[in-house]
Amino acid sequence: MWRERRTRRLKAAVATLAAAALAAGCTTAGQSSTGGKGYITGEGVVTTIAAEDREDAPELRGRRLGGSGEIALDDYSGSVVVLNVWASWCAPCRAEAADLVEVARDMPDVKFLGLNVRDQESAAEAFVRQRAVPYPSVVSQDGSLMLEFYGLLNLASIPSTLVVDAEGRIAALVLGPVDAATLRGLVSGVEKES
């Protein structure tokens, strides 16, 4: 059932992206209908999902940034996971990075995973190194892994942060930058359910 819904969502996403490209006049690389930024900044809107209404997180698997091999969200099954969608060229991503690093260090029982999208790998690696990011990221240079989250996340809105409960279901999401206090509160609430 979930896979059928996801397939329908993916098809709808592809159609939406194609329509958006046509409406935007097929912008060239480096340009977009977002004023050349390549992203649409959210306002940090927080959505929490009651346990009885949660759906399984999509399967997310991809190449590990700065290393060999793959990493997957399923690798953290049984743990609360914070998944952050980011890019090194995204100003709000740069602004929230210290908060994410702080919470990751303060809450060692919580697993953190990044999803680096539409980025140059060398720039993403420098971002991680300069900010001492202690958790791994999946690389999606073309942004296609964002399609896994169609219906949950705006495909052009980064940063975005999801909290996945220990049962692998999406418990909360933040569209736009998240601060340490908000993230800590969301994660603590999900941990208390276990």
C-alpha cells in the first residue's frame, strides 16, 4: 500500500517538476524562478504528527558523502533519527548548522543523518569539515532523493529537518531552518514516547 502511494506521489512529482520547468521558461543552470538562489526558504514552520497518524519514513539510501559505500535511514532502525536536508550554498543551511551540531553532540543516543542535495561534493565536504559536523550525509547531487519525500517536503525547500521515531515513522518536520531549542524539544518529545 505504501509503495503504491509512493509511486503515485513520485509520478505526480515528476509531472509537477516538468510543469514548473515549463512555467519558469526552462531556466538554465545556476538560475531559477527563486531569484537565482536555487531554493525556497521555509519559515521554520514546525509540524508534529500524533503517533496514531504517522506514516513510515520513505526508504532513503545513497552514497555516503566523503566516503565509499552507501548509507541508509534503515541503518538506524530502532533509534530516533534526525534527518536534515541541506546544501553548502544554502545560506539558511549555513545558519542552522551550529544548532544541529550542538544538538547532535548533546543527544548522543539520537542518530543524525544529512541529505546533501544539488551540491558540489567538494563544497559539501568543506562545509562538513569547517563546521565539524559529527554525523554522515547521503549525497544526492541531482536532488532526486528528495522525491522520496514528496508530499511531506517541498522539493525546492531547503533546509528541512525531519524527526523519525524509533519505529521508523515520521514524527515531526520543520520546513526551513531549525534552532537548537526547537529541535531539542521535538526530539525529547519523541524520545519520551519510547
